[in-house]
Amino acid sequence: MRRRTRKFIGVVAMLGFVVFYALAVMALAQSRPIQEASGLVLGLFYVIGGMGWILPLMPMIKWMEREDR
């Protein structure tokens, strides 16, 4: 598969994943235990939730950037 095709497939998959992930994190952020937590816990939740989407997508990004055969 050519790099251009991999990038197209990867971008579509990444957009779908990020939309689903953002909705899930927003729903979790509105839950009662998160809302009633201390400021430190809230801060950690938002940092981890905001950066957490990168780790699952790293293998896909590496696959997209692989050299053509």
C-alpha cells in the first residue's frame, strides 16, 4: 500500500477515534465523582484526558509514516 493511501486511511480513522474519545472524556468529566473531586484530581484528569488520545494512536501514526516498499 502506498504512503498516500495509508495516510488517507489513517486520517479518517484518527478523526473517528478522536471524536469518539472526546465524547467519552466529556461524558466522564460530567460524572458526579469527577465533578466532586478536589482541584488536584480535576487537574490530573484533564491533563491525562487531554493527552491520553495520543498513546493509542502512535502505532497508527508510525504505520502511516512507514516508507513505501
